[in-house]
Amino acid sequence: MENISVSVRVRPLNKQEQSDGFAWKIEKNSLCQVDPKTKELERARDAKYALDHVFGPQQSTREIYEVTTQGLIRKLVNGFNSTVFAYGQTSSGKTHTMRGTPDQPGIIPMAVQEVFTIIEALQDREFLLRVSYMELYNEDINDLLAPENIKLPIHESKENGVYVAGLREDIVISPEQVLELIQQGEANRHIGATKMNEGSSRSHTVFRMVIESRAIDSAVEEPSANPDAGAILVSTLTLVDLAGSERVAKTGAEGIRMKEGTAINKSLLTLGNVINKLSDGAAVAGGHIPYRDSKLTRILQPSLGGNAKTAIICNMTPAAYHVEESHSTLRFACRAKRVVNNAVVNEVLSDAAVLKRQANEIAELRKALASAGNADVEEQISHLRAQLLRSEQDNELMRIKLEQETAEREKAQKQVEMAKKIMFEKQQEQAKEEGGRKNNRRETWCPGRSGWAPPLAGRICC
């Protein structure tokens, strides 16, 4: 059991904010608001926010990575799930922190490089790495590596936990391959311009790397001889670049941009509610945690109060013009700091691990290549793994589409049956009303010919 690690990164003032002045004072690992001109403590807002780490404008992303993330990557390779995400208002520097630039790489590229550096040094284990990249745009989950896969559903199973069904995963063998896939995914991400940020992220992005490993002795053992030989470590690295909270009065958003901002704010509000509940101990007391109120919190459920080691980097601007948003970010940070996770080593013996599912096929290929004297054994094994995984994913997508089509047909059939039922009941009611009107008709008496006869023509009555 350990608390989520929460840090704050204060970015430099930009050109538009220079006239406002620096409205915050950093003292070691705490911040407090000051008057930008006198630099004296703002008495009306004398709150002092104490966090795990506070990074000033002069500190590089490399320093932030070494303090907040590097230790998590080492734990990741040993079987612990790890999560890092950036939080803050729009234009506060989240994407710069997570992705960086070619000259100053961010958390994501540095973490990817670190993973491969560590596993290359471990010669006694076999590793299999697969990555996925998705975005949450207007509460829809879209696959950034396969842009044709949109509005993907979230499922949950005992073996896989919470996962996005139909999301493409690629097996990777080098950091360069991973970074190239991320670059491809970024080209499919929704980005737009607002008054506060020309390249504003209009969606949350979630990059995931699943690392499977087992001892070399288990890898070469005949699977049919001992199918349960060697537990497989399966851990997940989740790196999240959240879109920033927005105020329409400041961003000037209209039309589509306003709709996007509303969806972003709604999901971040749910994230805040989840953090509030967890920090108050609702999970321990058996209370309800609203993970399902947003797809963002549903995806991040294992990282928030669950089985993961989590670090949150809250980004903020020091400008006086944005002090209210900065106070909101810091309050979120202080609440998140009280959330407790329970990370454990993830050992898998079932077919949930790709290494386990593909064991027989890989063993057969090894034999065939060895007998043929082929030198490119590992390259061909990697190629076969990728083919097998892609085939599984295609089958999964087909199954999901069939389920959706079946569900839509059943829904349409139910609507037709309901419409027929309503029409039939209406017809019955109309028939009853008509029958009632006939039965309630007033009877009028009219004498017959025997009681009264009209006078005959030509007869004179006297």
C-alpha cells in the first residue's frame, strides 16, 4: 500500500503573460500565492500547498523524469503496473511534459528508451512488448494506430481486467519502432486552435505498453510436456496526456471547439470526483466510486486506487491572470496525494499472456528453423508473433462488430414489437369505446301501426 506520487511543474511565463507577472512563490516542495509586484504573500489567499515535488520553470523535463518516472519504469520491468499522467488547465505545458520536442524529449520517449535499456541488460529472461495508442474524443474511444477503429467499447474480464475491446496492439522490438508508431498516432489525434493555445489538444490520449517476460529456462521447455511451466510476468505501462480544462470566456471556443471543451471538462470533473471519493476513504469504507461516469476514469480505474504505481504531474502557469485555475489544479494535486494504491507483482499462468497463447506455435517454428539451419531465428519468431497477434485482433474486431450488429437488430426488433403492441392496444381501446357508445345509445319509443293509424285518403272524420 502506497500513496500516489504527486508533483507540480510550473512553466515559464509566455509572451502574453509577461505583463501579469509571476504570482507564485516556490519554497522547496510547496507553493503559495504572492503579489506579482511586491512578491509579498497574498493574505486573501494564504493557502500553502505542499506536494511530493515542485519543479520550477528552470528545471528540465529530464530532471522531472528522473525524479517522478524512472523508478516506476524499473518496477514495471519487474512485474508492477505503472502509470504517469499530466494534469492541468489548457496551455499549462502537459503535452510538452509528456511528449516533449526532438531536442528536449518528454516523459513518454524517455520512458520507452529506459524500458529497452533495462530489458537488454537482462539476459536471463525472454521479453515480449506490445503497444497501443488511443484517444478519448467527445467521450468516444478512437484507435490512433488504426484510425478506422472508432467508438470502441470498454470491456472487463477476470483475466484482462478493464480493457478497450478491438484496440490494435503492435508487437515492438526497438524504441525507434515505438516512437515511430507514436508519431503515426499523433497524426490522427484531434488538435485545434483556441485563443489560449494554437495547438490545443482536443482529446485525452492514452499510450500503453504491455511487457511480458519469463525465465529463459521456461521459454525453451516443451509446452506440451509441462503447460504450466514458468509463471509469466505481465505488467502495463500507461502514459496519459490529458487535455486541459477550459473556460469558454478565456479560450473563445465556439461551435465544435465548445462541444469539445464541454466533453473535456465533463471527463475531468468526473476524474476530480473519483479522486475526491478515494481521498476521503470511500473505497475502504465500501462506498461507491463513480469510475463508470466517464470513459476516462473507467480506463484509469486500475491506476486510481487499484493495482498500479502511479505518478501524477500537475502542470500550471504562474501568471496572475490564471490564479483561479492554478488554485484548482493545486487543490486537485493535494487531494490526489491522499489516494492509496495497492500495487502487486502480476504473475500469469493462463492464456491471458500472449507468450503463453503462442507457446506451441513458437516451439514448432523453432524446431523447423533449427532443422533447416536458418540463422534469422529471432527475426522470424518476431514476425510470426506479430502475425498471430494481428489475427487475434482481427477476430476480436469481427466478433465485436457481429455483437453490435446483433444488438442493433435485437433493439430494432424490440422497437417493432413494441410499436405493434401499442397499435394493437390502441385498436382494442378504440373497439371498446365504440362498443360502449352503441350500448349506451338512448332508446326512443315509437308506436306501431296497430296502436295508431294515419287517416285514409278521402275519409272524412266526424
